[in-house]
Amino acid sequence: MPKPQKIEAVKELKERLENSDAALFAEYRGLKVQEMKEVRRTLATGGTHLKVVKNTLSKIAATQAKLEDLIPLLQG
């Protein structure tokens, strides 16, 4: 049985996908903490939201949002 936190994470991600004009999927491995903070800060100034999400949860949210075309992008 899924944990309540995971259910809520999928719900939030589904809503973001449904209400967004665009979504960007990126590989962040190899970035140092300070570099990741800088990316977040830069994106936030433009009103963009950055969230690290497990691929499994992203796939569930994409399916629920009827955006199955995104699933092949979720690798790594």
C-alpha cells in the first residue's frame, strides 16, 4: 500500500503537470550542492519551480494526467 506522502507527492505533481504550459526533465547527478542551490535560485527569480521527483512517482503522475508521452523521458 502506498504511503500517504507518496500519494500526496503524485497528486501535487499531477496537478503541476496539468496546469503547466511546459515541463523540463533534467539529469542533475554530478552537480554539487552549491551548484544545485544556484540553479534553484536562478529558476526561482523567473517564477519557475524545480522539484526532484522519483521516476516511479513521475510515471504515475504522468499517467494520471494523461501525459504518457513523457514516460520515455524518465530515465536515469
